[in-house]
Amino acid sequence: MSMKLIRIKDVMDRTGLARSTIYKYISEGKFPKPIKLGTRAVAWVETEIDGWIQASIEERNEEAF
């Protein structure tokens, strides 16, 4: 299985979160950590972001009952 890395803009587009919110959630341990690609570049594992979105949906659905 190949892993795809996505950059911050893609993460923002997928989650609907602002850059500052993403980094706030990371510091709080509520969001997947990025992987360093270089001195100024990071990316996220696509499946980890998809998993975070899925977990958020499941958490919402549990709260509804």
C-alpha cells in the first residue's frame, strides 16, 4: 500500500479548518502530526487526515443519541 502525503492547503480544503486551527489542534494532541519534508516543508499522511475526519463524524453521530 502506498501512502500519499498532502500539503497544508489540501488539509485545509479537506477539513474546512484554518491553518491556525490545525496547528492549535496539533499542539493539543487532537489532530495528526505532520511529517517534516525539509527545513520549511511539512505534509500529512492522507489516510491519517481521512481517519481524523471519519472519527469526527462518528463522534458527532454518538453525541446525537
